[in-house]
Amino acid sequence: SQQGEEDPQALSIQEGENATMNCSYKTSINNLQWYRQNSGRGLVHLILIRSNEREKHSGRLRVTLDTSKKSSSLLITASRAADTASYFCATDGGSTLGRLYFGRGTQLTVWP
Amino acid sequence: EAGVAQSPRYKIIEKRQSVAFWCNPISGHATLYWYQQILGQGPKLLIQFQNNGVVDDSQLPKDRFSAERLKGVDSTLKIQPAKLEDSAVYLCASSSIRDRFGYTFGSGTRLTVV
């Protein structure tokens, strides 16, 4: 399978704590993306990291990429109850056509 | 800019019935995708259009699913006849040719087949 796999499947933390989610994939990639999905809604793009990048920041989000280990991590710092959602990593499988391969996601619950 | 519009929001049908979903992408986005998301799983691509041509439909169950994108704008995904395992959220997304990976997703259509 070319899809990414997130770990853990579920994560429960208190507000103010940091949340770390991991993603592993099997093929070469040009880029890897992280998406967020609130219950019953569409996916929202969070951040894209290219294969020649090792780390990227966006607000409270920090993404790392290790192409030698075919893995990525998403760190959300100082989490808020509003961060409660499912988080998915998606890879392009080495293609430039636009298709994305998604993992099963990590369900993050942030308790106030 | 307006987002990706999808309708209906919810649909409940009996097995063997037909159903159609509609998507209106962001204006100017040449690439349009239909993804199927089964509960507890990540989205899986069904079909990708560029303008009104099909780029990838390798995962589309063509015996029962069909999709079209007339005039390279709106798109319709149809299931005929539906099976219980088709119960899922059907997500439409669009992107520009210049930034194929800059997806914008619609809110999806939740289909329940009973």
C-alpha cells in the first residue's frame, strides 16, 4: 500500500499540552501533507512539506520529515479544545499528477 | 473565494437504488477529485479529472460507479445500483494546475445505504 499510516490511532490530552502524531509511508515521495478533519466535515489542509525539507513551521504546528526512515511527525504545541479533530497525513506516492494517498488518521481529543 | 460546494449534504437510500452527488469546484481550478471515505478510514481516490478529461479512475468500481465533468466545471458522481458497502462520505476536492497539491475539499456528502 502507498498510503501513510498514522500513529497513534487515538490521542487524548489536556489543554496546554503538546500533541505529537507520527506518520509512516512506504514509497518515495515528492511531498507530504497533513490535513485536519472535524467530525462530519471536509478536510482542511494544514501544511505541506517537500521531500528536500526536514522541518517546517506554521503557527503552533511543527512538521518534520525523515525521508530515510519514510516518516513524518506533526507536533501541535499548547493544544486547545478546538484542536480536537482527526489528523491525516497524505503522500503523493512519488507522482506529480496530484493524487493523494491518505492514512487512517489520528483522532486527537483535547480536554479543557 | 468561495469554497468547493457539494450537494446533497446527506442521503439515505435502500440497496439497489441509484444516487447522484454534485460538486462545484473553486472557480478556475482545472483539477477535480472525488474521494470516498469509509468510517474510520482515510479518504481513497475514486477519480481525478483535469478539465473534462479523466486523469485517473483506476480505483473507481466502474460496474456501478460513474462520474462526469461536463464543460470542465461541475461534476457528478453516480452510483447505480448501490450496495451496503457504499455507505461512506464522498468528498470532492479541487486544485489548480499550477498547484495540483493545493487541495480544497468540500464538506462532503454522507451516504447511508440500508
